[in-house]
Amino acid sequence: MSSLRMPQSLATRLKVETGEAVLRYELLEEQAHSLGRAGRKVEAALAALRAHPGGEGRPAVLRAAADAVWGFFVQREIMGLRDRNAVIAHYGIPREVLARLGAR
């Protein structure tokens, strides 16, 4: 009598989740949420910068936008996402903000 065994492609899908797999999933989920929060912060800071007419108070708004963008870039780099050009184009980050991202 021959023995039957489950196809290997199905066996890997039906594995019981280990504690490590659950932890890895939760960490990735938290990273995604964190990146989303940082992205919304960038959007809000850039919207405030675009809405500011200039003059008094502009340096503070510009600094807040640069801080939000810098934090977002750091968060992305921690996650291994290093392509800044796509982010700059997506969010429409102005040069005056990018010029303030230097070494801190």
C-alpha cells in the first residue's frame, strides 16, 4: 500500500502560525501604520505651507514642513525604502523644504 502525502505547496499554506510569524505580522502592521501617520503629517504640513501667504510666521511653517518630511524620510529608510524621488514627486515637496533637510 502506498502512503499518501499532502502536496508541498498546500502543506506550507496550512501550517499553524508560530509565535514568530504572528509577531512578525504585527510588527509589519505597526510599521505600516507608523508610515501612514508620518505621511499624513507630511500632507498636513505641506498643506499649511501652501496655504500660508508668506511674511510673518512663514519660517515656522516652513520648519514644521521640513521636520515632517525629514521624519517621514527617516521612517522610510528604517523600513528599507530609500527612493526619495518618488516621494518628492508624489507629495509635491517644494525645493525650499528639501533645502532644509540637511544634517541635523
